[in-house]
Amino acid sequence: MRQVQTIGTPEPGSVWVHIGDRGADMFPFFQACQQTQTHFLVRAGKSRRVQEGEEEITSELPQARAFPSQASRAFEVPARHGHQARSTQLQLAFGQMTLLPPRARATSEQGALDRVGHSCLGRAGERSRGAAGMGEASLGSHHHA
């Protein structure tokens, strides 16, 4: 979060995107990006609570996995740490959702992050991982509400 604050807000007409792995899947990081009017792309480390309607609360990863794939790419994952090398497929999908703050931290200071885009990057099949983010932007086109 400190790095996001240090980098600051982009100049008008510019779009900055913070990119992180699962270690960046923290609600305060998402808030810092929103406060500095920057976007983010983060590989999800956990399924977060999202609000679909006025009262319906669901889980983020199943919703993100339902977004249609926009692109895919096959690649080889090298062997490491006791895991065999393997072939996999990277899928890119994105859409918008409203992320809710973690229950343990739900305070008036940590309201929902409305219209947060979600980019789902991961392996094809059951073992897919997600990546939350892109603020209100979608990959490939920059949209400001």
C-alpha cells in the first residue's frame, strides 16, 4: 500500500496499472489503488465476498470463472519444488463486480469497492486461479465512469 501511495495519482489522460501476485491480494491494497485513481491486476489468493444484488452476497472466484474467456495461450511450466513440468493453458477473462471488505475488517472506513473489474487469469479446468483487479478498466480498452 505504501508503494501505491508513493507512486501517487496518474496525470490526466494516463492510466497506471499495479500488477501483483497472490501476495498483493489484500483489501487495503485495492483501496489504495482506488484512492489514487490507479488500476490493479492481482492474481487472487482467496475467494472474496462480492455483492451481486441489493442483498445477495456470493463468492468472487466462481463469479469470475463464469466470465467468458477473451483470450488463451498454451505454455510450459517448468519443474520446480517437487512438481513435475507440465503443459497448461492461460485463460484471460474479465468483468465487473463489487468487492466487499473482509468481515473481520468491515468498518465504515472500509466500504465496498464498487465496480471493480475482475480479470481471471489461470489454468484451464478445475485448478484455475483468479486475478482480481483492473479498477474500473477492462483489458484492451480503458473505460472511465
